[in-house]
Amino acid sequence: MKTMKSMMVLATTATALALSLCGNGCKSTVQHGGVSNVQDPDLKIFMPAFFNATDDEHAGRALTEIAASVLLKQGRPLVQKEPALVQSRGDKAAGQDGLFVETAKQLGATHLLIGTVHEYRYKTDLDGDPVVGISMRFIDAKSGETLWQGSSSKVKVFFASLTSTAQAAVEQLIVRLPLPTTRQRSHKPG
């Protein structure tokens, strides 16, 4: 009986410690603003490869792919063609928005989603927690006007992967895009 009580106290203490650490370590920040909703029945989004402002050479492509997966899961129509994606990966200089607007028009897209990955790494502290920072802009392809802009940062703890942290950072930003409500697509095992 005494051993059971000791184990319960230890489990409760461990849970409280984990929750307090997560409360301080599982940090998430999102800032965004712009139009409240885009009403376009012909909405088609072109998403060029995200600009990579990190030391990890794969960060831009990784977060581009994650963002595309999240948008497709939500039922958002993406206009992604491999030649356009390869071309956009080669445009590494900032300020290429005009080029992306032209590519979006050529592909028949109505809007662009442009992103920049600011942080994509494991922290160098004792815990080595994964941290991801990203910003996105939603642009009207016809006018080139930025309709919405947001940034997200996410830090996870306790054996979290960089990929799951990136997915959380991207999802918490994409759900704030000013897009009409759609039904999410579900994957049914075949």
C-alpha cells in the first residue's frame, strides 16, 4: 500500500513537472492581419517554394511541402506544376514577388501564398528542443496586392521532432488564412 502511494505521488509529481515545463517550453506565437475573408468561387492558389532564411538547406522545401499538404487536406485548390516549382526554387533573392505573380497568372491561379522560413533547427541548449519560425503572405494574383500576412513560431519539448514542430507552426498559420470555409478531405484507407 505504501509503495502504491509512493508511486502515485511520484507519478503526480512527474506529471506536474512535465506540464509546468511544457507550459514554459511548448511555446507558440502567431501574429497575423489583413482582410477578414476572400470570397472567390474560382479560388486557385499557387505556392512557390518558400524562401529559406536558415542554415538548413532543406528548410524551405520541407515547409513548402508541409504547407501544400495542409492546404490540400483542407480541400484548397493548389495549382502546382513541377516546372514552376523548380523555377521558383531557383529564385532565391528576396523581392521576387513580381515574378511569382506572373507565374501564378500563367498557371491560372487567382492567389499566391508566399512563405519565408526564419528558423528550422534544434535549439543548442541542454534539451535540444525543436524550433520553427515561418511567415506567409497571401497575395491577389491579379493586382499583386498583399491581402493577408502572418508569422508563426513554435517550440516543442519532450522528444518532439522537427517535422512535427514544423507541421504545428504551419497549421496554426494556415488556419488563419482568409479563405472561405471548406470541408476537410479525409483519407480513407484503401
